[in-house]
Amino acid sequence: MKVPKIILVAGLVALVVLLLSPQRRPPAYNTAAEVTIRGVVDSVQNFYCPISGDEGTHLTVATANGTVQVHVAPMRFLGARRWEFSQGDQVEVVGSPIVFHGRDALIARTISRGTQTVALRKPDGRPLWVE
């Protein structure tokens, strides 16, 4: 009987620690810090992103100042607009700089490629996929 009590106590302690530990919130869009970068798409990756809370598209963009990871939007949002990115695309990204997993990154508001521009967020930074 001692083993189940020990397991129960350990579980309760773990639960209390999780509930009392500070919550890590994803970085928010900051319109006051908005920047524009230009570069070439080095890679396109799709993975779960805590910023969008969904399976999202992410670009690694090579700029004159180095590479930047760009958080674009949920895959379903881009797919509904038939908007895709490919390695080698020349892009201009307007967005909010953040630090994500210890690295500089950017939350995109608009992305232009040639004469086409896709809006991902409203001018105030609110995502267009959350209506």
C-alpha cells in the first residue's frame, strides 16, 4: 500500500509545481517595433507553432544581415488562399521582431513576392485567420 501512496503524493507534487510555475506565453505582435526585411527564401518548414497555436508555415529568409526565421501563418490559412512559398523566392516581409527559442525571428504581417502581396495580419497585428 505504500507504493500507491508515494505515487499519488509524487503526482500531486508534480501537479502543484506545474500549476504554480510561470506560464510561458508565445511572443505577441508589436506594431511599434515593426520592421521590413528583404531576402531570399532559404527553406520552408511546416510545424506546430505556439505563436499561431496551429500547424504553421515558417520561412528561413537569407538577408544581407544574416538569416531570419519568419513565422508566417497556419498552413490551412495559406492553403485556402492558394499561397505557397518555395526555396529561392525573393520576398519582402513586414513584421514584428521577436526572440523565439533563443534566436531572432519575425512574426509576419505581410509578405510580398514580385507584384503579389499576402496579408496575414491586420494593421494592428491581429491575425486574419482568427475572425
